[in-house]
Amino acid sequence: MKMKKITLLIALLSFGAVTAQTEKGTFIISGQTGIGFNSTSVKHEYAGKTTDGPKTDAFNISPSVGYFIIDNLSIGLELDYGTATTKQEGVISPPTVGMVYQEINSKSTETTFAIMPTTTYFFS
């Protein structure tokens, strides 16, 4: 019970400190500031045989910064950078008898970059 009271007190004090930072002339770092990683893989099964499907690795970062031009109103920029790499390696069995097995070794990369203007208004 005592820990809950301490946590609540810290949260309230932090909230008070955060709300005081919306004054003209201050900066804000917000939005989707962070780094994310994602990795997926797929397996295919056909005619009793299992083959590894494509494997995708993704990375994304989206920092945002703003400047308060008046109290509670900030303007700024958000940068968005992302990359996703898909790899496929292995052998694919033919769908019909008599066809040749195909060996796959491919890699593709998709990169995105965006610059977006932001405006944020904080209501009292």
C-alpha cells in the first residue's frame, strides 16, 4: 500500500513538471521518438516437405522536435526513417512430377525517409 502512494506521488509531481514545459521559447521532443526492430519468418509446407519462406528484418526510427512559438502551441518537424530487408534462400520443390527443383537466393531492401511538419496545441 505504501508503494502505491509513493508511485502516485511521483506520478503527480512528474505531471506537474511536464505541464510546466509548454511555455513560449521552450523545445519539445515528442511524437514517435524511439527505435523499433521487427523480424519475421515463414515456413511453407507442400507435399509433405517444409521449406523456409522469406525472412524480413525491419528497423524504424521517428524522432520529432518542436518549438513553442506561444504558450501551449508548438511547431516542429518529424523525421521518419525506416528500412526493411527481405531474404529468401532455399530450394522450392516443383508442383508437378518431372519439373526441376528451383534454388532461390534473393534479397530485397526497401528504405523510406520522410520529413513532416508538426503542430501541437496543449489545452489547459
